[in-house]
Amino acid sequence: MNASRRIKKTADGDKGNKLVSTSSSPPYNFFHGISADITSSPLNLLDSAASLLRGRENIIVLCGAGISVSCGIPDFRSKGGIYDMIDANDYGLSTPEEIFHYEIFQDNPRLFYKFAGKMLYPSEPHEPSPSHKFLSLLNEKKMLLRVYTQNVDGLEEKAGLPPKKVVYAHGSLHTSKCLKCGAKYDTESYRHEVLSGNVPYCKRIISRRKKRKLNESHEDEGQNCNDEIAIACCGGILKPNITFFGEPLDDRVTRCLEVDRKKADAVIVIGTSLSVAPISKIVEFLCPSIPRILVNRTIVIPKHTDCKNSNKRDDGDVEEKKTKDEETKEEVKEEDEKEQVDFRNGYLFDALLLGFCDDITGALAHVLWNKRDENHEEGLSSGENRGSLPLNLTGCKLLRDDMAQIKELGTSCLLHHPPERILVFRGAVWKAHEGREEEEEEKCYQEIVNCNECNCVITGMVFKCNDCFDYDLCKACHSKVKRKRSHHGGKHKFTVEEASG
């Protein structure tokens, strides 16, 4: 892939106007020296944005509920979404999110099942959206490393992705387990109980054995006295295999991420608010030198990004004399760390494509994999389908050329992203990110951090491993781990942060 691509403008004999994309290396400028006439072509705009992905073979995709909305599955935080449907007062909760808190489920599972019937058992099966099919196309074109999905509907596999390419970060609705004995269930098997307003319980047959004395009249006094005398059902609560607030992530999430981190050459974030930790931290966990693309209706960043103590390190490690081999490894590590420095000046994404996910993924598929006839672009913006996904470029423009859209809200809604990095499609939503309303919203999304050693919820100081994904320790366990050097031989460093209060 060339470091610089030039598309010359020949109309009206003007040879001076050129579309220049320098997108193969940081800082991934997809336009440089662009004229107003060139920006009027939606396909040129998209082609330059898509150049961030050309030649990539190990793309990581982080997707959320936004890619399933067109399938008839509501997202969580939009107006009319799942949290908007829950009347917290009616359920005796402080916030709608609490219906997905693990401790509350354990205490009163009826609250969850009272609400979740339609979510678990839709009247008709959902089918994959064009955005799901875009993920499958990435895999077919040998460009996909892995999809990390926050969705629990399983539509990624239904769209054709092999199971090994999908990590269900928050689990799946299709299977369940007993909280008492661990027995596995197909969620469909207890449909009747849930739709009847009941809590499903484990029906696994368990036998209990009890020693008893033989009757005095029994002839064989040496007979084994262990006789089965009772058979009963387990009776434990059944819970869908989705990750509730306060539950640790499945081990596969961490294992895959720590392997994929070394391979990933681009990351695409599609249809998520990046509000739920620790999955919201994936973007910044990956190498900062790879291109980052956001496909969403609004601009988002992880809630933890501005954490005051994020740069505070544990400086209590004991310095020991190093061998020459260890010193060499340290020098190599220091060089690697220099390459890990983020070149971005306060922004998170290199390209932001804002609008309906299906429109954007369909358009990306078109410019990435369909042969373009540059002399025939009429009609394409009105929805002509020349590929396997719908193409709709209605209203596609560079935000820099139409700042009137955000005039009332001001540039704070861009979250420090330069306007020349933002392409706007139909369906884009602008949100203010300053003020009391936003502060109150933040309170609902505070991260619940569990210690990876003692499994307790951490209050006070959190010790986060800088080299592992989602490995957190409380102060007491950190002291033990550091003393025993039981975590990677004591080589990994930790960042100290305040737990959410």
C-alpha cells in the first residue's frame, strides 16, 4: 500500500486541485490540501476514509447494540432503548441499570425475569443486519482478526462468522447455567416458566447418600452401609450466560485480547456508547499506532479516559541487580515502549463516520471491494446497490465543510476530534458533553471493579496491571502479589487509580 494516494481532478481543466490521502501511517490524515469541489463527491470522501483499512489483515472490531437496532433489537441507552423501557420505581430500583446487577439478581431474580421475557424469547427470530454481514465480509476478504461483541444475540455467527472469530464479551442469551450446581441449560428449555411470570429453577436430579446402621436381624454384618435414600432436584436459580454488572468477564476475553494485541493492525468501533467498562478500554489497550475508526450515530469516548490518576504508577517496586540478558531485554522493551507513544493530540479516533451503522458499513463495503467506475457516479447517493450490501450516501459530507450542524452545541460535542476527520451521514446525532445533565448520567455508568485474586469488589485504591487486560487488584492483594512476585514474576507494573465511588 502506498504511503500517499493522489486522485487528480480534471474537471474544468483545473489540474491544481488534488485529493491527497496519507493514510498508511500515523497520523493517518485521510485528507490533505483538499478543495471544496473535491469534497462534494461522497465516493471520494469514503474512498479516502476506507484507505485506512486497505492492506490490513488483522482488523479488530468492537461492536455494540447499534449494529442490531435495525434487526428489531433495541439498544440500551437511546431514547426508546432498553433502559428507557424500565421504570426503575416500578421495580423498586434506583436506576434501570440495576436490573442487570449480579447482586440484585441473586437477591431477587424475579425482577430480571419480569422484564426480560421479550428479550429472551422474541416473537420471531432476529436476522443479521447489513452491519453483521459487513463483519462477515471482512472475514471472507482475509482482513479480520477478531470481533469483540458486547451483544448477546449471537447474530455475528448467524451472519457467517466462525465461532473462533467472535468473542462474546458479555456472554450469550442462548445458554444458561444453574447458580448452585453449575448445570448447563439451553435458555429455550425454560421458555414456558419465564413467559408465565415464574423464575426458572434447576431440575437436575441429584442423589444424596447417607450412612445408616444395618438392622440387627441382617445376616451380613459386613455389608456396605452406604445406601441411597433420597433423590431430589437441585432447585438452584437459572441465569442466562450474560455478564451482569459486578461479574468478571469470561476468561476468553482476556486471553484473546492479550494475544490479539500483538497482531492487530487496525480497530473499528461500531455501534457502541463505550460506556461499559472494561470492554470500553479495548481501544486504548491496543497499540496506539494502529488506525482507529468509529462508526456510530454520535461521537463517543470511554468514560474512564479523563481519569485523574491514570498516569500514577506504583513506584514501590524493589530494584534488583539485573544480569546483562535482563538489561538487554529492558533496552528492547524501552524501544518498544517508545513506539507505543500515542501520536494523537487529545483525540481518540482517526476517522469518525457518523450516522446509521448499516448505511456506513454498506458504503465501506462498496468502496473497499467493488470496482468503481469513476466516470459514472450518478445515482449512487440515492441508494443504488452495486454490491452485496445496500449503498446509501445520502447527505454524506465532511463536517469541516458544514459546521452549521453543530453551531448550537459548540465544538465540545466533538470531544476534541478535528472536524476534518469526521464524515457525516444521515442519522448522525450531536450531543453536548458538558453540563449537569451529563454529570448525572455519568453516575449511572460507574465501573464495578472486582479483585482478580480475592474476587471482592474493590473500594478505595485499584491496582491495574499495565500489561494485562482487566487484571485488577485490591491494595491487600497487590501487596501479597508484589511480595511473592506471583504475577508474571513481578515483571508487570501496575497503575494506581481511585475506585468509582
